[in-house]
Amino acid sequence: MVKKETFYIILLLIGVLLSAFKGDQKIQYFQSSTISLEPDNTKAFSINFKDSIPSDTLFQIRSQEGIPISYYRKVNTGICFDNQCRLLDIKLFWNITGRYLGFELPEKEFLSKAEHEPFEEKEYERLHEILAHSESPLGKFAYNQLMVATVPNFAGVDAVSSATSPDVLQHVVEGAVYTTYMLWHTVYGNTQDEVKQLTLSLLTPELVLQILESPDPSDRMWVVNEIPEEMEIINELRDKLLQLIDQDNYSLAERSINAFHSIDLTSEPLQLLLLEKFYQSDYSLQKLIINKLNEAPELSCEVTLNLAFNIENFSGDILSRILDIFQKHNVSDSKVLQKVAVLLDRENVYVSKKVYNFLKHTRSHDKVVEQELLMYEKKRATQ
């Protein structure tokens, strides 16, 4: 049986070995990516990034099936201030949606601050945190606003040095203001746009589905905004978009509804599924869904009858929008018009007048509807 003291010595040795092993590893910090497939190959794209970094190559990491997993760019440039320069050698990574993914340094390479002092672990973590903040105030600062001139407070010295502007200090790694600034602007500059464009050129329904499974909500938001009108909405993608129509996330729900285009709405099953969502949703989403149904080239008879047979449950703006749909699609089915005619008795003058105008516009010859219209006109004449 191993003695207690021996056990602790073994644990200590394991800790030392692990620390030594970690020291030989590359310094790297990453967020979760959308695609978790195994990297297989890399494709290089020559691009004019229109920035100050000498490299003109964007690398796309792909799976064996050719699915993009991430992108990276090598940054080799000098960072100079106060007559001091140091070489910055780092890889910046982007997720396929353009979101910042992480950074990696070559083996035995490190980042340094003023006076060439190496970063500590907490400063790498701070840099990673800053680079992940797409709305950082760093985007509003010009390069010449980063530092303020300071004059030594003793006589006979003309030297002028620089100190980080107090307004900037809270948004950078202390002692590495220029490094932080340059890296942040590289992450959110033209390179990010090029990443998005390359992904869009490869976008398929299957890839959209994979992005919609991302743990990061910004990825899902990005891709529903980017679904092209000409893309086929396969059943799996249709069902996933419908799942996202949830009032807990109005913005994502709105974009998911708008991801369906007129050509998709020729599908009667899709119209019926949207109608089902309509009944499950609150007022704000109901407006969006009814507007989307209004874009259908032709409204399904089943959808029309379903709305008509439930029309008494609606009022105000939603009721008005339903009538607008009926009018746009020239609905003249007697069963529908009879259900609508019942609303002529509504006390709300706006609603009853809207219903009256719709029924008159249809020029229906249905006897029940004609009788309801006549009664309404007589009632209005006596008021």
C-alpha cells in the first residue's frame, strides 16, 4: 500500500511534469467554433486586405468533406512607439461566420509589453476577452488618440514621453496599447468581411443547418440574415427555422420568419406550419407571420378557411391584416365571406367599417352576405 507521504510526492511530480509540458505548448486562446469537425486540409486565398499588415493570404481550414471550419491570417509586423519596436508574430482566427475565434503564437513565441516585458497569463486572457468584444469602444478611437504626451517633472530636461490615454486604458492590455489596438482592428476590419464572403460563397442548406446548431447566438442570427432567396429551403431547414420562431428571442424569430421568401410560400405545408405558429405566438409575432403569409403568391384554401373560422377571436390590427390578406388574394368563398360578415355587428366602428368595405369590395352574390350588408347599412343610416 502506498504511504500518504509517497502519494503526495507522486502528485507533486505529476504537477511539475504537466507544468513543464504546458510550457512547451503554443500559447493559444480560443472560443467555441460553430463547426466541430476534424480539420483535414487548408486552402489559401490571396486577398488585398487594404490594411497595414504585410500578409496578403487568408487561410481556410476545412474538413475532409470540404466544409469550412475556420479561417486564420498570419500577422507579422512591427509594433513601434517611443522609439522602441518589437516584432508581432501571431495567427488570428475567425469563425466561419466572421466572429472572432481566437489567437495562437508560434512555439516559444510570446507577446510583450513596454520594455519588452512578456505577457503574463492574465494578460493573455485579458487580450482574448478584448478581441472577443465586437462592440469595444476601441472602434471609435483613432490611432493618434491612444497616447498622451507627458513631460518629466524636473528642470533641465527637454524629453517628452508618452502615456496611455485614460479614456483608452480600460479597453486595452496595460502596457500593450498599440498591440491591443492593432489586433482588435485587424479582427474587425476587412479580413472579417472577406471571411464572411468566402463562407457565403459556400453556403448550402446543409451548412446553414450546421450553423444554426452553433452554441453562439450571434452565429445563428448571422446565418438567418444571409439565407439567399434562391436557396432551396429543404424540409429539415424549414423545420429548424420554424423552431426558432419563439417569443423568447424576438430578433431571431423575426429574422427566421423573414428567411422564407415568396417562392418558399408556394408550399401549402409551409403556409399551414406558419399558421400553426401564428396561433401559438403573441401579438408581435402574429403580425410578422400574417405579413409573411400575405407574401404568398397564392393563399392556400385550407389556410383561408382556417383563418375565417377563427376570425371572431381576433380584433384590431390583427383582424385588419387578415382582411387585407383576403382582399389581396381575392377571396370570394361563400363560407369565408359569411364568417367575415358576422363581424358587421362589432361595436368597434373601425372594425365593422373595415369588414363592410371588404365585403363590398368582393361584390359577393351570396344571399346571407347580402342580407348582412343590408342590415348593416340600415343600422348605420339610423345612427
